[in-house]
Amino acid sequence: MSRLATVLVHCVTVVGVTLGMLVAGSEGAWAQASAPATAPDWYHVGNSLEDLSLAGLATGAVDRVWYSADGSILYASAASKTFETSDFEKWAGSGAEVPASSDLSSEGTNLPEPAAHLQGFNGERSTMYAFGTFVYQSQDGGANWDNVTGYQGRSIIGEGVRDLAVSPRDPNEVTAATSAGVFRSLDGGKTWSGLNDGLPNLQALRLWALPAGDRGTEIEVAGNLTLEWEPGEKQAWRPVVNQESVREAQIRRALNVTAFAQSGSTIYQGTQDGRIIVSDGSNAPLQTSVQNAGKVERFWVDPNDARIAVAVLGARPQNAPAGMTVQHVLHTVNGGANWDPITNNLPDAAVHGVAVSLESGAIYVASDAGVFFTRTDVTQLRFPGQWQPMTGLPQAPVTDVRLDSGDNQLWAAVEGFGVYSTLAPHRLGDPKVVSTADLIARAAAPGSLMSVRGARVTSAQAGDLLVPVLATTDAESQIQIPYGATGDTLALSLVPAEGRQIGTLLPLAATSPGILVAPDGTPMLVDATTGTMLDASNPAHSRGRMQILATGLGRVIPDWPAGKPAPADDPPAVAAPVTAYLNGNPLAVTRQVLAPGYTGIYLVEVELPKLVNYGPAELSIVAGGHASNPVRVYIEP
């Protein structure tokens, strides 16, 4: 196998769901069988770390830290969960009880800041630490203090120190719990490092954006901060400005509401005490008080008809009568004049987020008890079916759910753990054909790799042409459009393993390029010299050569049969002219062929010029006049 083929095998393993079906092999051995899927296959996007430019990578707020009696175990408590580490690298859940505070008395002590708390080595006052806005150390019983976490008026371990513990075996080992997680010093505070790797404490509250083009996943965390997991990122979530998030936060504060949504001139508002107010700019606002309801958490509004909406509400209020049903999901089709409960068999748990597929009639909710879905036509007053739980996520509250633009992929934000995505289960009853490159519905082209989301396909036909089925699972199949396909549309006939034949019409173009990307938006880019994957941790270099892996570039010369891996030597060349662009500027294309050893994957090699500006850049290709999806590439000198 060539070096490129070896790289591609590695890529396939890394990127998971989207590219997990890209297969290589010898002639006649290109099909791949997979085990049946028994539960949703969730893909974890990113981790639970944040890069906030502190002394180490951060996470969510931690309330308490303490050591075991011999100092061999460190404990941390956050969001009513307790964790422990014995190697000070890996965290695990713990059943330890949170101890009472062991602060030293501040009476008679000259505190370095008002209301600071004191801790000493084994309860002594010879080596003392004070904590409040910053951490301070004193070696003379508190007569003098050194600020050991302040730099230019800012704390290097996060705003607000909530707790501090001194190791019982070393007065110079001190650990702090802050709004940004756990930080530790082994030299009395002279240097600090984060202890947040593997600590599931990312307080994700909202999904604001999903990967698209060169944009990554964007979430809101506690403190009205928006973070992005950049395409190709390997380390941490990074702060980013999301204008939609900023605008909604400003509106909620100004109106003193907990939920807000607007479609055209219609505005939905929800309050802490379960009131829903709907105004359309012409009539007096309609106000509904939901009996025994928690706060209104979120709205979904039909983008085509603002009278149709779904509201989700939080936890049972303390004054709700025992045994009385508390509504968590409501539905209106008349702009809030009436709200019908559709909570049905949902657990009595707070619901924080909602997503709806109008096309398939599916509703998804994110709750403290997990993700649930049901089917109903939300455009009409109908009693929906029973809510079904979705398995496979960590046992933690789910704070938001969202569907991608094609209603193919479901995304969930899980408290503490971060973001996950999977095939939206409604697709299992309503399959859809999309480009394998990025799971977007786009025109097919001769030779394209296409994914059938939601069905195990055993055979496929396009008129008189056999369509190779390259790989299948219970949830998805991958096919390749024959190179001989012609016309403006392609009548595709799919035969699933169970059920009746599926017929669909696909737009057909001579070229329909798509750069292959992972679910988090990481593009398949390879350094042509070293054969390694390019990403944020391994950027491309000025004047280097880069290989772009794509599909949909159309016919090749000489002709090549669909379903057969390209040869390792002298692979067929792309017939259509191919250009590449970096931030809108053309790049020199030195090679455009089928990827050796692979089926339906094209390789476009480009030469980077001498660059002045470094960092992230937008990369795209154009084949036969049709542009691909833009992706993000990182470049260094």
C-alpha cells in the first residue's frame, strides 16, 4: 500500500462517523460489511477543556477542592458532582463526601484583601495562603503577603478563587478551585498549571452553531461566553464572538425574560415563573400562565409560519402540589392563543432545549433525564406518539439539542462532557441521499461518493447502470455514482435490506466537488512531503505542498469503472479543469487524480506560495466551474 493509502487508513480511523465508510482494497474486494447498529453511534466533538489564556487549560467552575489525609488523593466538587485523582492527571467519579470548610480564623490577621479566606499547612500559620479574587502566600504568619496569581490586574487561574487546599505532605503544594476549574502549584504559587484534563466539567448551556464550511461548533457556557471547537482543533475550546448569542443575551436582560425567539414580526417570550407572552406587532400581546410550571427555557418557532411553535419548560417548581402533572413541553398552532401540552410520558425533569424536523415530523428535547424524541405533525393539532429515550450519552443532564441544516444529524450538549452528534433517528424511517464529503445534499456527479443516511442498502441501480454499494451499516450506506452517468437528473433506485424499494431523483452535474471533512469540520488534508494529516496541531507551511482529498470531481482519463480502487501507479487524471483557492487567491495545482488505492476519492495536490499572513485560512477547490465547500487550513512559516 502506498504512503498515501496508509495515511488515508489513519484518517478514516480518526474521523469516525462521516469518513468511517471510506474503504480501500484490491479489485473485487471493495465492499465492506459492518456489524448491525444496536444503539445511536454518538461522536464526541472536542473535549471538556477551554483555552482562556490562563496558566493552563481551563474547564467549568469548581466549588471545592481538598486532599485525603495523607495527601495522595485530590478531590474536587463541581455542580453537585465529586471527582478524585490519585495520579494528578486522570479524574474519576468519587463517592467521597464534601468536607466542612477548614478555613483558619482570620481574627487578628492582616488580610491581603477584604473577606479573604485563610488556609495553612496542616492547620498551622507559619506558611499560610489567603484566597479571594487572587491567591496570596505568607511565610511570616500573615504579616506580609505575596500575590501569587495576579498579573496585570488579572488572575492567571481564573476569576474568583472559590476554595483552596494545601497538601498535608508539602506546604508548597497548593490547589485552587476557581471559576475556570482546578489549578495546582508545587512551588508555593510561583508557577501554576491546570489540572482540568479529563475533568468532565464543561458547563455547555447552548448550541449556537454547527460545523459548516470553515466554521466549527460553537457553544455557550456559563458566564455568557461563547466557545468554538475549531475545525482541526485537538486541544481545547476557544473564545469566539457569536453575534446571535450576544443579541439574544442583551434582549433577555432588557426584557427580564428567560427565553426569547423571533420570527418576522412575531415575538415569543418566556419568564422565570412559567409565563409565555406572544406578540405579533399588530394586536395586544397574548399571555399564558402555565399552571405549576418551571421557568420557560427555550422556544422553537416554525420558520415558515410563526404561529406554530413549541415551548419547553424547566424543573418542577417547589410549590407544585405533589402528584400533580407538571408540563415540560407545550405546542401552539395559533400564535399562542392556545398552548396544548405534549409532555405525555416524559420524565418529570427539566427540559432545556428543543429541535424539530418539519420534513419528517420529529421532535427532539434535551432534558435532565437525557434526550427524547417523538413524531408528530407540528403544523396541526395532533396528539403525538410516546416519547422515546435515546441511549449512548453520558449519564448527565442534556442542555440543548439541534439538527443540522438537512435534518440528518442530531447534536446534543451534555453537561460536563461537551458536545455529541449522531444520525438523527427519524432518518431510519425516512432515508436521505447526501454527499459523503460533508453530509450535505448536493448534486451528484459521475464518480461521486454518496451516503444513504438511514438505510442499509443491499443493491442500487441508476437506469441501466449498476451503482456499487461500497459499505453498509443498519444506519447508513455508501454508494458510488457510475462514471458513465449522464443527464441533468439521476433516477436512483435503492433496495434496502428490509422494506420496499426506495426511489429518489438526484440532480446530476458534470462535477460537484466536496472536500472530505469529519463531523467536527476537520478537512482531510495531507502534507505531501511528510504524509501526515494537517490540522491545528500540525499546520501546513509556506511554500509547502498539500494534498486535498475530495469527491465529486467527475469523469477521469482514462475511463475507470465505479466501485474499483484507483491503481497505485499512474492513477487516472481528473478530466475537468481544477483550481484551488486560499482566502480567495488561486493556488498552483500540480496534480489532480484519483487517490491511489481508494474508491471514489480524488487527490488534488497544490503548492502553497510564500505567505506573509499566517494562521487559519479558508481553502476551497473549483472543478469544472463548480465550487466545493470551504474548509479551514492552518498555515505557519
